[in-house]
Amino acid sequence: MHDLLCSQAKTFLSQPIPLFINGTWTNSQGGKTTDVIDPSSGLKVATVASGNEQDVDMAVVAADKAFKTWSALAPKERAHYLNLLADKLESEAQTLAQLEALDVGKAFVNADGFDIPFGIECVRYYADLSVTADYGKTLELKDIEARVHRAPYGVCGFIFPWNFPFDLLMWNVMPALAAGNTVVIKPAELTPLTTLYVCKLAEEVGIPAGVINVVVGAGRAVGTPLIEHPKTRRISFTGSSGVGKQIASMCGQRPIPCKLELGGKGAAVVFDDADLDNAVEQLAGAITLNTGQVCCTATRWLIHENIYDQFVEKVTAKLKSTIIGPGIDPKTEMGPVVSQAQQDSVLDYLSKGLTEGAVEVLAGGKVAVDGHDGGYYVAPYLLTGSPENICFKEEIFGPAAFLVKFKDEEEALDLVNSLEYGLANSVFSADLARCGRVAEKMIAGNSWINAHNVFAYGLPYGGINMSGVGGGVNSPETFYDYLRDLTIARPLG
């Protein structure tokens, strides 16, 4: 499949890729490297430097030094740099989409059609917002002249997972940069390629040295020292709820602000008056998008008993027709999961679910793709049974869903709200009043109506409970989250 790569991608992957620190490409201080594996074949596609605490220290010190000049720029000057970067990203969109598909295993049509253009739009959104933002307000107080000034924090650390490397980078880092902060980024070791390629493009458009720094490496070697570094002023983590709790505790010890976007176990409620074809399209698409490796996707399908059989017939036909293949292939509709470990985990959930009494609505599991025997492919599977089943309660992070019948609105809401997660749910019905009522009663950060996975800039997105806390992404709230309030007051008389 390397024959499908453009020349820019081939050139970028042809040599070991160093870390990016203080505007310079540098090998790890420990001399270690890690191989990046193509999930579609199980073969190595690149070698990248693997950092340690010394590299993190260099990166944070560089970011701290750069903060003095970056934060001193007028918002329109920072916006100018970011718009130059957006232009450059746009000119290299195909390269970025190919690297994302190769790195994650996701279908190129998704990376090219959504991930990359939507991420580029993020850069422009926050560049524009930064110019018109409110950086302070006057306080009307008796006998005191007072105001609140909003200022950037300083060095912000980011720790990202492997499922949406490019978009998560854009959604989190761009508002921080636009607000005047500098950044140190730890991408997932499995999927660092687009993050490092963005550094190359940032360098080409002249973003000052030290403003953006990337250190690839393991959590203990890179993530822990990044969180604990005395010059890091804020941390953002996207990933599992378990690791998120550990990071929140570490940040609390300092203490510094911590934004967490964690796991989910989204529910979709389909009433008997819903547009069935739309519901099938949306929900089948939810578990095949990025091969189900999406924290906010709907994996608990609550279907009204009157339409359950009809829904199952339609959705199984839809899923069976999904074209599974290498992510880089433009014909592929669903690629492999990201790694052997992830394939093992998704298959283990299937085994445990069946052992606990679940019934297969659609048999799936490990599947072979001709010519790609080493790939980590999993065909979609659907289970049904008791809501006490592990596959109803726990996040599988693969192309799987658990179906449960319900009789009425109250029962559906009890099922939706029965877990500690709180990221995103959806409701499908022709009765918009009912949709609004149910959406308000869902315990989550996001409720979507007659659709699932609804994203737009200006539309807040975040989680509650075990799905996260603090700021969210994609909205003005995200931008202001990277500014701290400073109260300035002078007594009168």
C-alpha cells in the first residue's frame, strides 16, 4: 500500500524522525527510538525518536522562554501565524490524510473527508476568535476602581491518545496557542506521525522556536515528567478514565489546572416513530467510524420493542455490506483497529460478553483481509441480552454495540443513565418535543437529536462524571479556558 503514498509522505517516512524541541529536530537524549506500525499490515512504516525526562525538561524550558515573546504579541499577530499554518496545512491536506490513515489504520475517506479539513478549520476558528475575544472586563464596585484582566497561563502540556491524533491536536492545542500560551505535546507512541508533520509545517511558516514542542515517548518517561515539571502551568489529557484519574491526582498535588476528556459508553434511544433508515445509517456509521475507536460513539442501542426486529434486520444488512480493508486504500470504509493489543481487547470483550450470556445479533470478530494477513482487522459485532452484561457496561473501543429493547420513555432513560459515564448520547424520534425532553434528562455533556456525533465550531463538547471535566473543546469556552483571571483593583478616595 506504500505505492498509494504521495511523495511528501514517502520522503517524511524515509528517515528516522527526531523530536521537535525549540524549533530544532533533535534525537532523544537517551538515544532511544520506537517503530511506528501500520495496523493494516502489521509492518513498520517509520521510526521515531523516543524521549525521556531530559527531553521533556528541554522542551518545557524552551516553551517557557518562548512564552515571554509569544504572549507579548498582539492577538492579531499570533492569529497571523496561525492562519499561515492553516494555509500550509491546507496545501498538504492529502499528505496529512495519508499519514493519518497509515498511522491509525482509519479509512482514508474519513481522514480526507472529515478529520483533516475539520482540524484545519479549527486553526482558523481560534485565530479569528482570538482577535475579537474579550480579554477583560470592568467591575462596577463602590469606592473601588477594578477590572478583571485575562492572561495566558504559560507552558501548557498536552497528552493525547491514538484514535484521532490530528483533530485532538488541533482542538486542544490551537486555542491554547491563540490565547498566547506555548505548548509541549506528548502524542501517543502508536500514532505520532501527523503531529510531527505539523511541526514540520509550523517550522516552514515561521512559527517562533519554542512555541510548539513535541516529545514522543512512554507515559512514565514523558507524560509523568511533563505533568510534574515546575514550569508546566496547565495540563490537558485525552484518554481513558482510569489514567485520567491518576493525572488529575498528580495535577492536584502541585496544584495546577487539569482538563480531562475521558472515556464514554454512549447510548442511542430509538423510538418507534423514528426515521428508521436514518437511525440505522447513523448508528451503523457510529461503530464503523474509526473502527469504533471513538470515545463519544453510541455503543448501547436502546430500541423500542415495536420496531426492534425491523431495526435489527436493517442494521445487520448495513453492517455486513461495510467494506473492510487497509486504511490507506480509498475504497475502504472501515480499517483495522490500531494495534494487536487493541484487537485482542475487542475480541476479549466479545468472548466475555458471550460467556456472561449475551446473544449474537450479528456475528463478527477477527477477520482476514486478502493480502494483509498481518493486519489487526475486526468485523462489526452486535450483542443483546441483560444490561448487566460487561459489553453493555464497559467501553469496548471497537466496532461493537449492545442492543436492548425498551417499552417506554422512563425505562429508556433509566438504561441511559445507569452508568457512571457521561459523554454523549442521542435520541431518535419524529416527536421533537419528546426528543428535547429526553435529551435534557440524559446525564451527559452532550445530547444529540436524530443524529450521533454532531460537531461544529461554536458547539461546546465535553464530558461529566467519569467522562471528564474542564473546558471541553470546539467552542469559545475552550479558548477562555486557556486564559487565567487576574483581578486589578485601586481604592478610590
